[in-house]
Amino acid sequence: MREGEKVRKPPLPVFVAMGSAFHTTLYSTLARVAARGDRRVGWNDGHPGLINRAGAGLGALGVGMLAWAAAGHHEATARDAALSVRPDYLAERGAYAVTRNPLYVGGMAVWFGWALWFGSRRSAIAGALWLAGLMGLGVPYEERLLRAKFGDVYRDYQARVPRWL
């Protein structure tokens, strides 16, 4: 399949599963690699402590946000859309009505969920650095592209919806 080729949008469950699985795997892998070999804070006799268990809840919330964001993309995508790294639509509903960056919010919740679960300071620091990069470089760059592509429609969206939460 080539960039710009028209494809039929998959059903919602398939779209959500594919979109959320990709991001969940990405952020989980990065967090777990960062935690490798680090001392586990909060674990006693091979069992997670309360704060470690809270990490599982945070991670689950992150996966939910990722799925909700994927559903928002599904709704905004035309039935027969051109395959593109840069979509021709602006997702504004669902998770995108709560935050302009639900994929990053969900992904970072997954990352920090793993950091808590493992009790890994190294993973938490790596996640904070990743988030700082997103905040300082990634998101501003994406916003410039979106303003250039969608103009006043994106500016109105920025005025209505917070960047994060």
C-alpha cells in the first residue's frame, strides 16, 4: 500500500484495537527497557506493594485513553480515506474534546504505570525526560503543522480544548 492510496476504514473495534495496541506496546516497551536492571522500590518478598499495584491502575487508565483516542480518529476519518502519515481530518470529539494530545496523555500514563509497577526510578526519570521532549519539541512542532494545515479551525480548537488535561 502506498501513501495517498484510498483505503476503506476498518470497523471500529478493529481500528481501536490496532491503534491502541501500537501505542500501548510502544510506551510499555520503552518503560520496561528503562526499568531493566533497576532496583524495585516497594516490592517485598517478590510481591508488589500498594503503590506498585496503583501502577497497574494508572496503566489501565492509559490504555483506556489510547482506545478512546483511537475511537475519536475512527469517527473523524472518512469512510474511504487516503492512507497518510498526516491525516486530512482533525479529530475533535471523544478524547480529543478533553485534551488535544490524548495519545501522549494515554501513552505517558502507560509508561508511568509501568514505572510504578516496577518501582523503577530509572524508568520514571526516562519517562519524565521523554515527556519533557514531547512538551518542548514534539507538541509545538505538531501544533505548527496543524495550524498551517487547518488554519482557523485548529486555532478555534486550541482555544476550546486544553493541550494536556
